[in-house]
Amino acid sequence: MDYFAGGRFTYDWTSHHLKLWEELLRDKIDTATAVLEIGSFEGRSALFFLQFLPRSHITCVDTFQGSEEHVERGSQYESDMAEVERRFDQNLEPFADRVDKRRGDSVVVLPRLAAEQRLYGLIYVDGDHSAASTYTDARLGWDLLDNDGVMILDDYRWGRDRPAAKSPAAGMEAFLQQIAGEYELLHRDQQIVIRKIPIGETSIGATKSFTIAGRDIGELTGGALSPPLVSFVVINWNYGRYVGETIDSIRRQDYPHFECIVINNGSTDDSAEVIARHVDGDPRFRVETLPQNHGQLGAALWSLDKVNGGFVTFVDADDVLFDNYASMHIQVHMALQRSVGFTSANVAEMDPTGKALTASYQQLRLNRPDAQRGLRGEQTVLRLPTVSPSQYRFLDANTATIPRWQIGWLWAPGSANMFRASVLRLLRLDDGSNPRMTSADGYFNTICHAVAGSALIDMPLSGYRLHANNYFATGESVEGIRSGTRDYATKSREFTYESVKYLIEGSDRFDWLLGAEFWPVVDRVTRENADKLRDYFSNENAVGIFRRNAPQLRSVFGAKRFAKEVMARFSGAQARSILRAGFGGQIPTRHLYKSLSRDFRTFLKRKRKR
Amino acid sequence: MMAPPKVSFVIINYNYGQYVAQAISSVLSQDYSEFECVVIDNKSTDSSRDVIRQFENADDRLRIEYLDNNLNQMGGFLHVIDQLSGDVVCIVDADDFLFANFAAFHVQLHLDCGDRVAATSGGVCEVDGAGAMLTPSYAFFLHSKAGTAVRPGNIETVPRLLSQPDRELLWRQSTLIAPHEHGWHWSPGTANMYKLSFLKRARPMLNVVNSTSTDNYFMPFLSALGGSACIDIPLSAYRIHGKNRYSGIPASLDLRSTSKQSAARTAADRKAVVRTLASRARDFVSTHPHTFWTVMDATPAPDGVSRHDYFNDSVVQDILVEHFDELVAACGEAQTNSELRARMGPKSHDAFMAKVREGNARGEPDCEIRC
């Protein structure tokens, strides 16, 4: 068959491959294969694919600006690129309804295709010939390739006389090394042809099951050891129009070991019916109904008696989780250099209809002072079958453990966080029997991080829906990340006093648990910088908390330390009222003197400044 | 080539009927078959005995002892130590369980490190009551700065128990802790494998050990005597449940995970090491003539107590007073005094010596009469 009759071409770099291609692609003739071609030039190979695979569609990516060898003066491949593009258009004209031409740089176009959630059954990589471009095209293309899909890498042996960086071979080898275990080699000569092995079938590297040091954990422990149990807690108040999608997204998780509690938090809309329909008798789900709205934090606190998992995610009822949400979070929890209170992943923003607005991935900042990058070696951790070796390497490169002394809002909001249940219980403000009309992340993220640290995963694992009701509907939005209302900011600042109160009231227990960290943790949960702490504590609310608990603080820390810590945070009459309460009415002279002389020095300092 | 070493597993159970079957099964399912297993039931009052009885004829390598009294963990172990025929020993807590590759990795490291280690310690997955994983590994030795990379010795002469990739993984993930590197570098309980000869030398007197747990006593002691090695690969599971863990907090979060009371008890119990060393000073000095006093210093380090405070502790001083004559017999009067003086400070050493003289006076009434 002459695939190229009537076409206009200057070069033929294609025909001698056709025999191989026909052989490799024969089994795809009857299927509606989606083909991606990176580097189309005059459209010769595209014509082959379109005709040999009559039900296929093709996406052609090319800059139509040419590569170095096309625009170099005097190069044997020198071409007029405008003319090349015209010829491409003409040649493919008869198949226009099956061709999606994307003019642009592959590094721009390919991520866009990923954002459109496209998958291809055949990818032909024949773009720019430098090692770096070849690698990038192949790597980005690999994520667009469907399971069992075929990738053809062209010109493996091209440019052998050129420097390694300017020919494709080195890029291809680096790429193949990186996806080791995920592909089957079908052919290697002028072209390399590989097939993508579906996760769960791969033999080398990736495995079908959960493993430690390359051994299946069932076989390693006679079934005694199981992967972590994840508890999702969906908290829904009048999100009947969204909660169904949220539940569906949890049911689709590719991680098998989870339970889900759906709390209908005093809804008055059709939520109950929607929840029942979408849970649809799935035994992993339990539905709990609260007669009145407990607020998100109230419901989260309430749920802690009900969860069985070692890891917990509070899911906002208007968000959706990506299928690999639990897999990625658990893989990170199981592989960090040191364990943390919670992990926080990136979010993709969605419009109200659930369409991803991919341009606005929330950027978590991984480059922070003292952030520890990376994961433990694959062989020394629990490896999940749903996380391929290259995904593990991706996580390794895009995860950072943030030391607990970093303050401020460092995380993605709400559903993006997976906590250790033990840490949540340790910091459980109350049993949730009373409403707390505030966000769960606003309280838990700050205090869990201050006590146990956190890790950031720079990979979007859930979708955050932007709609008019974010704030009003739930009584919570996300401070620091998205522009919440001023009202919200005030409210969330006020709530930090609850954290201070909780720690101070439990000083006996927390002093032991945290050791030398107790007072730094108290300061951290305020979210204030060091120079603002005195202002923060001068609030009557804080004075009251300390005054009421002064006798206990004195007995836990001893008189000297108690007086020192009080004076480090309070001044003047406020400090003395707390000291008086701690010393049973009478401040010992030594401490009284210290307090007064401190005030006097401050007074002098201020005067001098004036 | 030497014969493959034999492992003695000792499973000590008290009222862990819920978990003990998994512990026993995990020993019987080891890849490495050269072992014996002794199960000791410390007069449990729950379903334990019924559970254990089901294993009575399960395996020739298994032996079961039902005790008439609860001797605690250390007591139970000392009860059987002289019957053990292994070269290396692992004391298994009945609520933990081993992975099938546990023995092979530990024994291989003992073989490859030869006489540079008296004990090895492996990584631990913390799990909940149902066996669901909570952490990938126990924290302590991962974060400690101690230790050096393992460089295997002459491995041609030792048996090979692991595949070459596994053996290389083992070397890559292991660190050697030298005897003088004090502190706590190891995983708890079950995760450790000791050389039996060292356990026998270090064994405490049964009447003074009370509730001491075997790892708290043996691990710092054996490492100070003969060095140790840590394997940063999870090889067993450590169960966190209501009875053994304060607040249910995994150990790998850098929070205190034991209660104040139990931490104090652990520190107090470990003073038994000082008693063992002082009461058998001549024996220890014969093998550690230059490092005997350094071994003495190993005990307070895991609890973060300074040498000075430790040797001024009244319980420790009482032990030293009681065995002062043995110390002098081993080290000579001059060295004993200078070593103690360096640790206590001159003033309290003087006070200590007064106590010694007083003790001698009280301890030898016959002399007074004779004189």
C-alpha cells in the first residue's frame, strides 16, 4: 500500500520503518487507537498511522520552527520551515477530522495534554534530536501512554558522530533507565520500541503486591502484617450537589486498605439521599448523621472515636480526591526519613462543575531552610504496588519534611492533608460533643506541625472546588493560601488561643511528652513571629488562660521556671496577676523584684527611643 | 568453611494470648532453618496456655516451658539461658512478630562482622493491634550519628545465607557501633540478636533483676563489651497497643513515647549493669583490662544522665560500696580510687570513701572483737 500517494514531501525518513511498524501495530488495526506524535515535520509518519490504523485519531505536536539541523545554514537537512508546515497541512487535509494539530513546544504542549487527562495507545517520539529534548519528550510522553500502549523512539542511532549531548541516544538511555521495570522492550535498532506494562504486572522493580525489601509482606509475615489502614472522614453540610462526586472519588481509590465515614453534619438539603445513593451499600463506608451542624472541626473531633485507621483525612464534601490520593500519601508516610504528624499534597483547583483549572496548581514551597528532601531507599520501606518505580522516584524528588519550628501556613487546604490518627488524638481539643464552627485544618495543621512536624508532597492529589459558597457554606476557607475574608482571618487568629489553652491546661502531660519543646510549641501554635509574641499574649484571653492554670504551671515547672516563662511572655500588671495566682496570692520578693525591674527597663528603653 | 550458626529464639509470654500465636508462627516460618525455639509462659492467666498448647507438637525445634510463677521477662530468660544451644539468641516479645528474613539477615551480619559485634539490631515496623503498619521503622538508630559503615571482613570463609543483592543491601544499610560509642542506638526488644557467649558473661544475678527488661539491660552492656551493629531494614514488627505504649504514639515521631514512671523505672533497672560489673570485676577486667571503666560509663548514657551525676547517685554508690573490695581486687586500690575520684569529684569521693570504711566496719564485726 502506498500511504504517501499524492503527498508533498522533501525527505523520506519514514518508509524504511514501515515493515517494522506494520508488524508491531497489526493488533491495533481494529481498535480506535489514540496516537500522539511528537515531531511531525511534513506529516509522513502521521499519514501512515492514520491509514494503517483506520479508526485512529492522531495528535501532532510540532513547533514547525525546526530543530538545529533544519535551520543551520548549510546543514544537509536545512529546510524552509514555513514551507514544511504548509506541506503538513496539505498532506493531512483529507484526514482533518481525525487530526489534532498542536503547534508549540513539546514541553508546553505535553503537560497541557496531561491536564486534559488524555491517554494514548501509541506514541511516536521524533522531535528535537538533542539528548535533553529526547529525554524530556519521552519522559513527558510516558505519562500520557496508556497501559499496554506502545512507544516508538526514533533515531536511536542518529548523529553518532556528534557530541553525546546533541544526539538522541544518551537521552533515550537515561529515559529507559528511569522507567526500568515499567516497560517491555519490543525492538532496539534504528528505533527503540517499548510497551508499557500495566502497574501490577511488572516483574522487575515494581510488583503486584505490597513489599518490604523486595518481598511480598503476606509471604514475609504469614499475613500478620498489613498495609496501613486509612480512614477518610467526609464532613458534609448542605453540599448535596457535590458530595456524591466526593464519595465516588473515594470509592475509586486505587489503595485497597481504607474505610470511610461520611458525616452528614446537620444538613437540611438533599444530602442524606445523595449520600445513600452514592455509598450504594459499599461495606467500606459508614454514614453517621449529626442532628445539628457541629461545624467542620466539631465533627472532626467527634469522629475520632469512630475511626479505626492509623491515618486520617478529613475530606471537604465539595472536593474530590484523585484515584492515587491514598497511595501517594501512604507511600510517603511509609518512606520518610523521619515520621511526621501529617503529609500535605498539592491541590488542583476546579471550577464549580468539577473541571480542572490546571493552570493554578497551588504551589507548595519545598525549598525552606532545614527542609529535608527525599525519601528512604525503596528497599527499606513498605512499597505499594500502585506506586511505580518512576513515581517513587518522583515522590523522592518532590517531598520535603519541614522541621516543626517553622511557623506560618505551609500547607495546602482541607482535603489535601493526611494525619496520623495518634497525633490527632493526642491533640484532640475535646470530644466534639459541642459545635466548633471552624475549619479542621485551621486547628489541626498548625498544632500537629508544631508538635510532630509535617511533610509536603509537590504533586496534586485532590481537586479543590472554587465556588461562591466556599466560605459561607462551611464557615471555613483557607487562610494564607487563598484570599479568605478579613472576617475569616480574625476568626482564625482568635482560634489560636484555643490551642494555647489546650496546651497550657494539659501542661503536665505535654511537658513530659514534648520535653524541652513544650514552651517553643506554645509559642509556635500562636503562628506569630517572635517579635509579635508579647503583643499576642497581652490579649486578655491569653492572660486569663495563664492565670487560671498558674498553680498547675508552677507545680509542673517549679517556681523559678514558672516565673521565667511567664515574664518571657507577659509584662507589668498582667505578668504579676499570673504570678500572684501561681504563688497563691503572694509573689515571692525575688520574682516581684524581677518583674518590676524588667518593666522599668522597658520603660527606659521606650523613653530613649522617643 | 565454618558450619552455619544456630539461632536460639526465646519467646517470653505473659498474658498475650491474643498475639502469642503470631509470634510463634513467625519464628517457625523463618527462611533460615538452623534454629531452636523456646516458648516460656510466665504463668499467664488469660487464654495464653490454650493458644500455646496448640503448638506442642508442631515442630521438632520447638520447646515449651510453663512456669509456675511469673518471673518477668528477664527472670524467664535466665531460667532457660543455660539450656540454650544456639550461637546467637533472639529474645522475642510475645506481642511482636518477626519477618521471615529476620534470622537470615541478622546471622549474615554476625558472620560478616565476626568479632566486631556482640549484638545486632534490626529495623522495626510499628504496627497497631490488628497488624496494620504505622511507621516504616523505629527511630532511634536512624537518627543517631554514631557508627561507621560496615566493611565486611574476609567473607570467603563464612557461610552465605543471603542472595548477593540482599547481602549487598544488608551491608549498605548497616552501621557498626564501636564499644565506646555509648548511648541508645538500637531498636527495642525483639529486634535484637545477641551472641550467647556475651549474654552468659553479662547475665545479672537473678535475685537483683526484678522487672528489668532484657533489651534495656543487655543491649547497652553487650555493645560496650563487644560492639554492635544496626541494620536499617525493617525485619520485625513492634506492636503498639494500650498496654505497652503511652498515648499510643509511635516512637518515630521524636515525642516521648513512654510514661514518666516507666522511663524512671527503666533507668533505675539498668543500674543492674553496674552491679554485675562491680560484683564480677576481676572477670571483666581479665578480658577488658584497659576499658573496664569505660564499660562502666555505658549505663547512664541511654538515659542522658551525665557520668558525674550517675556516680553520685545514691543507688549506684551503694552498689559500689558493696562491691568495693572486688573492684580493688580487680583494679588495685590506686586505680580504683583515681577512676572513682575522676567520676565523682574529689569531695563526694571523700564522702564515698567514708561510706566504704563505715561499710567495712559494719560488715566485719568479728574483726572488732578480735582486735
